[in-house]
Amino acid sequence: MATQKLYAGVKLREVRTGLNLTQKAFAEKLGVSLPYLNQMENNNRP
């Protein structure tokens, strides 16, 4: 059975920009690194 990955990059970016946060500030609030958030927003990480 194949596992389907969920990519939410577009939604993450919409939420972040709606809150007027930079990637750095949003990453800190989420408790993830800036590079990881960038990869998620660009759909390189599920």
C-alpha cells in the first residue's frame, strides 16, 4: 500500500503572510528551523 504525503506549502505561506510574519519569525513560532520552513513552503518537505 502506497503512502501519500501531504504538502501544505501554499497554505503555510498564506497563513504566514496573512499574519505579516517573516519566515524567520514564523519558523520560531512553529519551533522549526528557517531552512525547514522554507523547504515546507516550497513543497520540498511534507
